[in-house]
Amino acid sequence: MANEHTPQVNPAALGLACFGLTTVLLSLINAGLLPAGGEPVVLPLALAFGGTAQILAGIFEVKLGNTFGMTAFIAYGAFWWWFALLLLLGHTDVLDLKDAHSTIAVALLLWGVFTLYMWIASFKLTRIVNLVFLTLWMTFFLLGAGSLFVIPAVSQTGGWVGLVCGTLALYGSFAIVTNSTFGKTVLPVG
């Protein structure tokens, strides 16, 4: 009997899609291209796709022994849960957020710090992953600083950089799925 090789599934395709799609939708609001009133539409997407499905992708990375993928997908999946719960519980007055403005801004800055060190670790990975993390730490720092210092133009710039970040993540997912399906490099990831 011939020795058959079963191709290994790459959970990064799912993780990048979850992250990218959710990031693009929220960034369209942050950039001012969609109204802020559309934010409730992001919440179920953040919980189901950006959060839960991305955490599952991180768990699948464990099976591959990929520390970077596990850390990234579970952490950012948890970020989407935090974001959705913060807004849901804040808008229903379960959480009193009236004096939490600066703390939320600092939380975004801390996510920027986490993402900065993930970006440094990504230097050993593909160019597309490196660019996703580069634009993501910039997004977090811009959103955090814009919020902390109440400079809407800085937050809006963070939305635009977030659009680039989410689009790069979607491209990365597209490339992984397409290259895997065709069994060769069709879309470069660098």
C-alpha cells in the first residue's frame, strides 16, 4: 500500500478571516465611513466570529505546536469578547462606564503594547503577518491616544489604519486558503 500524505490544515486561514472581517467592520465606523450608530451590528460579529471562532483557531494552533498562532488568535479572540461585553454591559447599565473613559483608553494602549511585542516576534514569519501586526499596534496606539487625549482626528486615523490592518488579515486568509486549495503559491505572502 502506498504511503499517503494527508495535508495539514492551517487554522491561520480561519483566525485571520475572523480577525480581519471583524476589524474591517469596526474600523469602518472608527474611520467615520459608517455611522457610530452601526456599532451594535459589530457586537454579535465580535462575539461569534471575531471572538469565538478566532479562539477556536488558536486552540487548533496548539495541536500544531504553534505558540505564536495560539497566542495571537486566542488573545485577539478574547479582545473581541472584551470589546463586545464592554459595550453590551455598558449600554445596558450593568457596568457604569461614565468615569471609565481614560481606563478604556489605557486598555487600548496596553493592547498596543502587547501587539508591539507580537509584531517583533512576527519578524520570523511571513511578510503579510508582519504587516498585519505592524498596522495593528499602530491602530491600538492611535485609538488609545485619540481616546485618552480626546482627539477625534487621531482616533479616526486609527480607524483608517485599522482598515488597512483588517484588509491585510483578510488577504492573508485568502492567500492561505487559495494556496492550499491549488497546492501551490498563487497569492504571495512574502
